[in-house]
Amino acid sequence: MLEKIEAQIAALSKSERKVAAQILAAPQEAIHSSIARLARAAEVSEPTVNRFCRRLGARGFPDFKLQLAQSLAKGPGWVSRDVREDDDTASYSHKIFDSALAGLQQVRNQLDLAAVRQAVIALARARKLAFFGLGASAVVAHDAFNKFLRFSLPVVWSEDIVIQRMSCINSHPDDVFVLISHTGRTKNMVELARLAGVNGSTVIAVTSPASPLAEVATLALTLDVPEDTDIYLPMVSRLTQLTVIDVLATGFILERGGAIRENLKRVKEALKESRFDKVVTTENAAQQKN
């Protein structure tokens, strides 16, 4: 990214060159800066910073910061591309949060809402739902299972590939399978999509664009997250998957209407028995009174 800035600096406007100079002088500071702070440091307006970012091919300032962080990363292998060996606690903590926020913003801007709508309708009309993933994605699938289990319809989850295969082999046309894989290149997940597809089941893939899983699925919700999980721990990709599951669950509730909300209310009431009562502090009591 720094080389890209240097190569294009002559074509930038006078104000945009001020932004470029500020970033080239202190790239690490720019990664953790707000747009307002960077604009003040460069003595330009915030719209100028946004124009500069778009000129460099970014969708906005958060996306630019994410790309800049990735280009600067010389992270210790197998941890995170944003982290450096000499980072202190504050540095690596801020980097992880900044990367997560930028990644979520990027997926939010790119998410195909028409595909989300199609997925919600398919889920709402399903006879049975199944959520499958492997590795880190199995955790996301289990979170989805936990949410949709409250909605009074058959829901299946397993991280055992044999059980996953049997579920797909025994599927029906009105079943919906949600297969979660960041890379979309896991052979077992692609095979599951094909097995369920043979029986006419709907397969919704939560995965990367142009991946083998996206290509064989009935419907793909593609999340373009620049995180190489072949090398680094799944961080931003996992968070974006969880957020998309929340979107689908919310859409499902709204699509199915009042009966589902009533059932959800009954489940919530039943679960109260398993918890201790909240401890009401003086401060909380005052807030509730106000």
C-alpha cells in the first residue's frame, strides 16, 4: 500500500498529497487513527481523506486502514497478520479490535442483501434445518443451531463428518442445509453440498466468493474477508460468520411472524428457571427508575 501511495502521489490533488505525506510519515499511527484525527494531522477535511482512500482503491477509510495494516503486517506466523513480534499489550489488543471492526464494516458494505432475503425465505419455509461446519466454522454452526433451536422446528447440528454425510444423504427437497466454511475449499464441505443437492435440498453456503463451495451451493452468502486462515488463526472471518448468522436468525423471526415471537418468549420464560436472579445495584436501580 505504501508503494501504491508513492507511485500515485504525483496524480493526487494538493490536499490529497497532504494526506499521503502524513500516512507515509507515520503509517502505524494512521492504522490506529480516526478519520477526524488524520484529517487534523494532515490539515485537510474529512471528505478529502475519504477521496484519497477511494483513489487508492479502498471503499472508504476503514477499508483503507485494513488494507494498510495488511500491507505492513510482518506478523509472527500462525497468529495474526496484523500483529508484530515487538507489539506490547496495548498495540496488539488495538490491532485485533481495529481489524475486527474494519472487517465487519467491509462485509456489511459488500453483503448481497438480495441473497440474504432469498436465504431468509428458504429458512422460513423449511421443514428441517441443518447447520454444518468443520474446525472453527463448526463453532459458528453450533451458534446457529442454538439460535434456531428456539424457533419450534427440527434443527440438526453436528461436527462429526459421518453424521453430516448421513444427514445430507437422507435429506428431502424441503430441507435446508447451511454449510459454513471461510475458505470454501474444504473437500468434505463441498461433498456435503453435492450430497444434499442430489436430493433437491436447498444448500446455503456462508463462504468466500468464487470458492468451490459457493459454486456448488444453491445459494451463496459470500463474505470477502481478507484473512488467510491457512496460515493465521481465524479471527475476523469467524466474527463475520457469526454476525451473518444473527442477520439470518433475525430475518427468520420477522418472516415467520408473531407465532415464532410468542414461542421465543415462552423459551425465554422457561430458561429463567435455570438462572439466578439479577443482582440489582443502587446505580442500576436509579437508572431503571429514571
